[in-house]
Amino acid sequence: MKSICKTKFVSCIPALIFIILGCYLLPNPQIAFQSLCYLLGVVFMGYGVIKLICYFAKDIYQLAFQFDFAMGLFSLTMGFLIFYFVKPITNIFPTMIGIIILVDAVLKIQTTLDAKKFGLEKWWLILILALGTALAAVLLIVKPMGTIYTLLHFLGLNFIFDGCLNLWIVLYTVKVVN
């Protein structure tokens, strides 16, 4: 029981980091883009490691962590690529981040279907958050915005959506057996 409680707590950390980073980017888009790439590379590598650790946790529904192995490897790889290839990825950076967030949102839509099967009453809230996150990620991928500042504002918004989605899923679906 202590193990699942620790895992639940640890799995909330990346979600909170994304929310904080998003809240920072919204009013501060002037942050150096290269610094942001390095920071996000480290954040995604850490997120990947935490996802891999959480995958092996056991909770009643096993909904929150069911895709963590795949998402952990994907995030770890993308974090490594972002961190070590900052210069070449500058032009495709928003697309890469959008793809990462979109993959996570799509996996959460499947989590919604499983939550409904388990009879969780607020499964629809996961669906709304996942669809909103997916839409914001698609907009980040197609980049309908103009300046880098607008892009960073929108990136901050994406991080807030994804962080809230992941936080809600962990808090709502991870149950401890007494």
C-alpha cells in the first residue's frame, strides 16, 4: 500500500512541473528558446523515467499507469533528442512537442474508455480533458500562429492542459487497496 501511495505521489510530480512550466511560459514568452529546449529535454527525460517506474506499480484499476511503459520510453527518447540536438530541432521543436502531447492525449482517450468500462462515474471528465489536450496539441503541430512569442504562449497552454489531464487521471483513477 505504501508503494502505490509513493508511486501516486511521484507520478503527480511531472504533471505539476508541466502546469508550473505552462504557467511560467504564458506571461514570459521571452525566455531564450535554446534554454527552453534544454530545460524541456531534461523534463521529458525525467518524465520518461518516472513513467517507466510508475508502470510497474499496481493499483486496483491499473488505468493511470497502463501506457506508462510506452510513454516512458517515448518521452525518454524525445527528451534525449531535444536535449542533445537543440540546434537542428529548432524549426521542428513545436511539432515535436505537439506530437508528444498528442500521443499522450490519445492514450488518455483510451484510458477514458477503460474508465467507463470500470464504472468510474467521472470518466467523461477525463474524455473532455483528453480531447481538449489533443486539440491544443494538433494546433501546436500545424502552427497557425505567427511569432515565436505566440508559439511559446500556446506551448504554455498545452503544458497546462496536459499537466491537468495527467494530474486528474492519477488522482481520480489510482486507488489503493486497504
